[in-house]
Amino acid sequence: MQEDQSFKQLEKELWNEKERMENITVPESIDRYIRNGMQLAKQRRIRHRHRTLARWGSAMAVGILMMGLFFSIRLSPAVAAYVSHLPGMEKLVELIRDDKGLQMAAKHDLVQTIGASAAHDGVSFTVDQVLMDQKRMVVFYTIRHEQDGHSVDLENVSFSDKNGSDWAAGYSWSSSGDSVPTSIEQNRLDIFWENTPNVPDTLTAKVTLSVDQKKLETPFQVTFPINKTKYETLKESVYPVNQDVTIDGQRFTVSQIVVYPTQTEVSIQFDPANTKHIFDFDRLRLEDEKGRTYAFWGNGIPSMKDGENKVTYNLESNYFEQPEKLVLKADGIRALDKNKLQVVIDGKQGTLIKAPDSRLQLTALRQNEDVVGMDFLLQVEKQDENRFSSFGYELTDDRGNQYEHVSGSSSSGDPSDIKSSQRYGSLYKRTTAKGTPDTYTFTLTDYPSRLSDGFTLQIK
């Protein structure tokens, strides 16, 4: 009885903590901006907060940029009290404090204790726990250097089954952002897949680590079992919505909502006849009869695109709550005329030939052999501060050259201004030699332009 009361108090604290987190300003600093896989955003993209890279297996035609940053927030007394009843789980609960659904999944015994390690060169990599269902896996790991004063980090990862075959999935991770080397990095690795896979009974993680920002040549391989009995009887809940929404003449259909123990998927189909391209929704969320919200959890992959006009949005899970009523809401809808999506730059004059409006300015164009750098200034309202990390990653030119996005940066102006000046920089490397271009072009992947209203749909 005492444990149930502690859990109810924990649950209440989690809802309050999540509501508070949804209104905080994300720090401007960015962890490690790009790790690998620079085919960025060709089919899918990452929205809003700064996050690390997500790397996808070759069987999935997808590239996603994630620039990462875990929030540093103290555990509430109620959470700390509950955690004290879970030996060895303190760090795990800290790492999933941004996700109410994962907290509930952990409470309902979906955590698998692993403890498998590999070590060499004075460094060890340990898979501590796994929390998963049929749609998502979260791996909690520890990197440890045997000597103090060294910074350690995860650089790359892939998974294979017992036969050595690659396991096609998407991975995202983030470093802790500690400015002082601690010789220990405890963090989480989010793993996603599009279709429900045949999860192997054992997985081998092949990871590349760095020490003091220098990559170790020899990878670490850790094999660990998967206990599918933990989740295989937990069937997903499906809400066939099929409701149309029309705002400013732009139409989309909320097709269905599927709730898994670790996440909720909202599938939305956009009408190809729309005159505007819908980038994203502001605070897309589910709300129950008690006013509790289930939004994107803050780390991992917020959305996955299927073709040109269908997107599945990942929200927190309410699987273990069984709400009596559910409403799908969004505060706003970011969209732009389709004929304004391309930004064109004069490579000779270093000026903008085409931009969506006067708010976007090119402040510098740097060209040095096969390297191209671009700096932009954008005037945004308060609601869009720190929302955008970049506007596009796929650069082309009039010569047909191909480019690799190497790095990027963003910063804000004076926070006291009503309208903020946001600065963005991107660096590209030309990978072909088809001549010096006269113009550069990229397609916007987001922009602070909105339809007149958000939307509300009754789901349950």
C-alpha cells in the first residue's frame, strides 16, 4: 500500500514536471553537432529542439540529423523517494525523466537488467539495462575510463544478430554536455524501427568510442540477451480516427493513433493539392479528461515521414493510463507557400536571389575550393526563439554538383527584444567536380510562418 501511494505521488510529480519542461527555454549550446551519415533530411527530418545525430541502417532509406542535449533537472523528492526502492535504477530514472510513458513502462516491469561489458585501452562500455516493447528500444549504457580526468563519449553504433547480420534500425543518442571531464558517461541510446521486426533473442552492439575527443580505433562489441516475454503480451491500442482538418484552405487527415507501451504514434496524411507545405505542428499533443498532456518526450525521433505526404508523429505513451477521453491538439501549424520553399543564392555576388520573405537575410557566403560556408540572419517572434537549428541541409547548384553537409551552428540575439535576430551558419563540402557554380539552392525544411490557427480533434 505504501509503495502504491509513493507511485501515485511520483505520477503526480511527473505530470507536473513534464508541464514545466514544455515551457522552459532550451539552452543555446549544442552538444556534438554531427557524428556521421550526412545524407541528412532527404526523406525525414527532426524538429525543434537541439539533438544529436540519428543513424539509420542501410535497409532503411532515411537520413536524420539530430543535435542533442539532455536537460539537467533535479529529481523531485517524490521521484527520489520512489527510486530508492529500485536498486541500480537511479540513473535510468534520471535519463527518462523527460518521458512520462517510459516512466510508467519502467514501473510496469518493462526494464531488463543486462550488465554486459567489453573493455580495452583502459576504457569499458557496459549495457546496463534495456527498456523496450515491439516498437521502440532504449538502451542504457555506461562508458568508463579507468583513469580520472578523461572525457569519454559514444561516437558510432550498430547492431547485429547472432548470425552477424545487421539489424536495420534507427539510432539516436546525445552526450551529457558536462564541461568538466568525469571519466564516466552514463546515458541512453534510443532505437526505432518502421515496421514491427522479428527482434532477435540476442543482439551485439558494435560501438566506437572517443577519449578526449579522439576516436579509438578498435570498436567495442557487447552481446546481450533480449527477454521478449517482458512485452510480447502487451498489444497496442489502435484508434481509427480518419478525421479531416481544413485551415486556410489547407487540408490534412488524422488517419489513426496507435498507442504502444513506450510511445504513441499519430499518423497524418497531407492533401497533395494543398498550396502550402506544412512543416510541423506547434505542441502537438494528446490531452485526457484530467488535463494531462502527452507530447513529444524531448529526446529521440519526433516524426517519421512516409513518402511525400504522410508523417507519423511520436508522442508520449498513455498505454498504462487507459484514459476515458482523449483530444488531439496543436497550438499552431507552421506552413509556407510551396512556391516559396526554395532559397537561391548568387554564388558570384554573395547575395540572395530568392527567399520566402524579407525576414531571411544572407550575411556571408564563403567559398574556398570545394568548401562552401553560408551565414544567415532571421527575424523571429518570441515563440520561435531557439526553435530552429537550420532551414535545410541538402544543397544543390546550377552545375549539378553534390554536397555533404559538414557542420552547422545557431545563436540568438538579445532576449529582451520583442523580435529576436537568430543567426545560422552552415558548412558544406562539394563532393563532385562539375565546375564552379553561379547559383546555390536549398529547400527549406522549416520556417517561422504559420496558418491562422491550430486544431482540436476529439479522439475518444
